[in-house]
Amino acid sequence: MRNGWTAAAAVAAIMLAWPAGAAGYDPAEKSVAQLQADMAAGRVSAAELVRAYEDRIRRLDRAGPRLQSVIALNPAALAEARALDAERRSKGPRGPLHGIPLLIKDNIETMDAMPTTAGSLALKNNVTHRDAPLVARLRAAGAIILGKTNLSEWANIRSTGSISGWSAVGGLTRNPYVLDRNTCGSSSGSGAAMAASLAAAAVGTETDGSVTCPASINGIVGLKPTVGLISRARIVPISVSQDTAGPMARSVADAAVLLTVMVGSDPADPATAGADAHRTDYVAALRGTSLKGVRLGVFRTGGGADASTDKTFADAVAAMRGAGATVVELPKLKVPDFVGDDELKVLLTELKTGMNLYLATTTAKTRTLADVIAFDRATPRETVLFGQELFEQAQATKGDSAQARIRSRDFARSAIDKALKGNKLDALITPTTSPSWRIDTARGDNAAGESATLPAIAGYPHLSVPMGYVHGLPVGLSFIGTAWTEAKLLAIGNAYELATHMRRAPAFVPSLESLPQNARAFAPIQTIPK
């Protein structure tokens, strides 16, 4: 497999051999800690970092492979960087995020001149000049908001026939590993941008799989935290029961840096009432981590992703056992049909309520979900690829979904908690999802083996870490825990990451079929005689 990627590596080398950036500094694959060390040593400034990342975005996102992962750049980023450089010289850094450029998913509000569109033309002028509380926390820690990332439009709640990574505003985000493959969603741009080193780290959001799936498919780390750990205020909503933001990065350590800053109670989001009590230094929790003595349970709820992913997972289990972990094979869990049915009812009911409340606070002309539906019907670009039947179903909902929410949540929490407590486990493990699928206009998405649903319904934390590769396509390893156990999951994930070093930079290959070994295999070994 490694030899088979020689040509791909050559393609990547050509791409990345272009000039490194305005300051001559190459930020590719550098961690937050390395960037901070380089700024402290005077090897680069925050302003030079901004210019270097913007140059990578021009070369890789807007030209070259044309990833289309960044939907907008912050016109104030360079000025903010210069101010933070001056502050560093006069007072020293505020902390590990001082001068670090980040990307924010474009359903999260920022106070600068960038609109918050959720990828929809209905919100293309939605410049609210408000920071979501999580963004305000990142700014206060010295982070620079470099820009906004593309996403599956409306966080992938508009249609069952959607193409993940597509929005009417941002177009289609492409997978940096193999360009004709999907990025998953809905935090598609955040996943692809992190894989391609277009910023130091990013923020995504998840309702069910929208952080962990793109993390897995784009070969990065993604954490969906406990619902209520991070404020959801000023984020375009789907479900008050399941929505949360989460960090996305190239390493567990970088995700921990972001999470440490993002956590906190917020009066505008009642679900966060207990967040301050659970705040901790997640970076400190990583020190001295090891898999020795850790008990993990293999948690399966379906038929698995595919044979190659299952083989990669078996290799990961062997590596964890070799590093000292005890891995317990749990009985496969049968999930009743009502769980999925209840979840959909909850999401559609809460979408209508939440969307109407949110839109009423914006500068958009569409003030209700009904307005958005009418806008889409009148705007051909919005529905050229797929429809909006989920929006229409949500608009038709009446009353609340409390009974469905309680029934499905109780099942999900019980299933996870019983597996953990009954076997004295530190975490549950499973493949995050299948390898990326080819972009398909006719059939839309076709992932398999998705692991996100039960922790999403439960509101429990779910961490995906690079597990390996299937025909060169990344696949992730999921660590799932009970509520408020982010520090434990990050520590275990960090130990696994350090024991295996599975992540590698993307090669921007046009297609798997274009690789020489595959092209040779597709050709006949002899020609038909004349």
C-alpha cells in the first residue's frame, strides 16, 4: 500500500513545492504548539501566519485542487494579527492560542464583516456583527478568525438526497486525499481545510455525525462534546436536544487546546448550566497518557462499515492491545426501529421551532422556515441538485416531540452506560464510518457503518481519531463515553495517536483510478490480435 502511493506523494510534492507564502514560512502540518513556539522564537509572526495560510487557501482551495473548503476570508484578520503581534511584544502571549489563525464553520456567527450563511443564498447577506459565545471565547484567548468554512447546506437537514459538502453559496467541497471523493458533512469544509493545513485548527458543529464523519473521512481529529458543554447561542440551529459545536484539528492535542477555551456556561443557552462545573484543562489531561491499563469495549450496532474498514479496525485493536490496553468484544447491540424514527421526529419538530426563533434575530429577509422554503422554490440554484422535503416535513410539524425525545434518548443513554459500567470500561470503540464514497449527483450520499447516532441522541461525547487507510482513503477510530468524559476520551485518543501515528498529509490525487497501479490493473494484460 505504501509503495502504491509513490505517485500520489509526487503529486503532493509538486503542489506543496509552490512558494510557501508571503513571508516564506510554511505552516503545513504544523501543530498549534509548533506555531506558538515559532512565534515565541521570532521565526514567524501572527501576521505572517495569516498571510501564509491565506496563500495556501489561494493555491489549494481556490486554485490547484480547488477544494472549495473555505467559503469566506475575514478582511480584518491581518489587522487583528498585527495587533496581537504588538500585544505579544508589549505584554507577552495570552496563552496557547495567541496569534493562532482558526477557521469557523459558516453556521456560526462572527462579529466581523463575513455573513453567516449556513451555505444558503437565503442568508447570503446575513452579517449580524455578533460573535457566537464560543467565538468570543476563542478571540479572548488570542485566536484569529481567519475565515469561514463551507458546509453541507443548512447542516444537511434540507433533504434526504443531499450531497454532503455542497452548498449553494460555497459549491462543492472536495476531499483532499482523493478529489472525486466526498468529504462527508455537514462540517465538510472544516474537515477538508484541516486535512490540507489551511489553518491551525477549526470549529465544526454536529447534530448527528457532522463533526465525527468528516473528521474520519478527511483523516483528522474531531470531537463532538457532551451537549451543554459549549454554548449553541448564535449558531444556526437544527435541534436543541442534539446540537453542539466541537473542535476539529490534525491532532488530539490541538483539539484539546480549542476545547479548553470553548467550554463554559452561557445564560443564553440553558443546556450549558452545568458547563462551568465540568470545565478543566484538557491539554493538561493529555500529559503522560498511556493505553496501559485502559479498558475498551468494541461497540457495534449494525453490520459494520465494510470488510476493509473492519480489517483496519482489527489492526487498530491489535495495536491498542500491544500498547497495554484491554479490549473487550461486546455483544452486538440491536437498535429498535423506533430510535431512528423518534430522532427524525425530534429533529424536524425542533428545527421548525429553532429556525423560526433564530431567523427572527438576523438581518435576513427570510424570517421563518416557511420563508426559506418559498425562497428555495423561487431560486433554481438552491434545488438544482436535490430538493427540500425535510424542510417541508419540518414545516408541517405541530406540537412538541417530548415523548419521542425522551424515549430515544433513554435508550441511547442506557445502551452506552450499561456497556461502560457493566464491563468496567473507560470507553467504547468502533470504526467511525466507511471510507469516502465517490461524489454522486444522481444518488447523493452513501456512507455505511455510521457510529454517530447513539452518542448524538444521548448527548454524549464522541471522539474520532485517524485509524488508518483503505485504498488510500482515511478511516477513523471512534471513542465514545458517557456525559462529561471529554478529558478521559481525549487522553485515550491521544495515547492511541502517539502509539500509532496514523495520520499522513493528503496527496490531492484526482481519483483512485488515476494511480498508476490501478490504471495498470484496469488495462488488459494482452491485446486482441489483429
